[in-house]
Amino acid sequence: MSHTLGIRQAQKQKTRQALMDAALGLLEEQSLSSLGLREVTRAVGVAPTAFYRHFRSTADLGVELVQEALGSLHPMIESTVTAEGDSDERIVRTVELIARHVDAYPAHVRFIARERHGGVQPVREEIQRQLARFAEEVTDALAGHPESAGWSREDLLMLAGLYVDQMLASACQFLEAREGPAEEREQVARMAAQRLRLISIGRHHWKS
């Protein structure tokens, strides 16, 4: 009996992931607010009623996609703030990691970029929650840097928010340049590094 239940659960999870993957693919060309559940179920090859066994609505599916998309972003952000080396070395590695992440997860980056200010409120709110969580984690990492001696938690959180926002903005710019000439990607990389250096310089001269 338990074996049968295990097979059913595995099949249910497989269908759920297929619905999410199909939705992400469809969202390459449209916003979540215009996505219909029949489009998603048609792409997977299941009846529309099957959708409701997994999600309450397309907004609910969108929230799950946010968690999946930003979950893939989490290791990148963590590795950038915990990297060894001086400021310039960390910045170079950060920009390289952002570019590689965009190449690995272009649909995820596109989805977050489009829906961060999109028309589906639960999805916007989930993106903000996830980014706020990243900022808290980056704050904890920054607190361990020697340069953070004397900084208040509030100021470190502000700095963390700047880093998170800039990394996300750079990811979006790499996405736009992804199909373009190499020179365009190089320009995005240079600008991303310059902006991170500007934040770093400001960090060293900041007085609360």
C-alpha cells in the first residue's frame, strides 16, 4: 500500500513540476496576468480540472515560481558576499557569477524581472518578501567583514539592499544582452562592476 502511495505522490509531484515548467515557458512571451490555466494544462497534456489539484489559481502558481526562481538565485548571492579576497576581486567574481547565473536560468531571471512590478499582487509581494530575506542574509554576512566594524544593523541592512538590488539589475541587463554581440555583454559587465565599486567606495566613507 505504501509503495502505491509513494508512486502516486511521485506522479503528483511530477505533474506539479510539469505545470510549473510549462507556465515558465509560456511566460517567456507574456505576463502572468495574461496567462490562462487552460494554456498551461494544454501544454502539459492534462485536463484543466487537474490544475486545481496542485494550485488554487495562476497567482498561486506564480508564487511558487517566485520561490523556485529566487531559490536558484540564492546560492549566487550567498557566494558573492562570502567570497574571499579584496573588494575588487570580489566584484570581478560577483559579475562573473551573475553572468553565469543568467546563462543557466534565463527564464527565471526574465520571470522575476517582469513580475517584480507586474499586475499580480501576491506575486509582487512574494518577490519583495524573498528579496527582503536575501537582504537580511546578506546583512548577516556583511556583519562579519572587518569593514563593517562600528556599523549599525540598520545601516548594514541598507547596504545589503543596495547589493541585492544591483545584482538583480545586473542580471536583468545581462539577460537583455544575452543574444547580442559579445561587446554588448562586455559593456554590461563593465558597468555592473563600476556600480558595485561605487557602492564599495561609498561603504568605506559612510558615516551614519
